[in-house]
Amino acid sequence: MLGALFPLIYVALFIGLLLQAFRMMSMSSNASTSFKADRTGLRTVHPELLDGNGNVTDEELWSVRFQDVKQTDWAPDAG
């Protein structure tokens, strides 16, 4: 009796988990296309992007890559 129920329970749980996975994926894809509201309700900008007057800068953005200190012979100045 129990031997016959295990496959049915397995299939039911598999279908339920599969539907849940598709539901979660559809919710995440819908959320990425729409604008997410900030927790404050305001449009916030990273402070490094603001100039002295509080306006967003028009300057070119640069990226910096940090190397592991153990791999280089360079040491920072102490003063």
C-alpha cells in the first residue's frame, strides 16, 4: 500500500516545486524590468558621483583594479 503511494507523493511534490520555481522566476524577471522603488521613496545617488554643489557630475567614470599586496613588490608609503 505504502509502496504505491510513494511515487504519487514524489510526483505531486515534484510538480509543486516545479511550479513554485517557475513562479519565482517569473516574479524575478518582472521585477528586473520595472523600476524598483528605493526604501526611502527617494532617488538616491552614490555620494562619489556628486560634485561640490550636490549635482551629479558629468565627468568620465574610471574603474580601479586592486592587486593582491602579496603578489607585488610595491609597498605604500608610511607618511
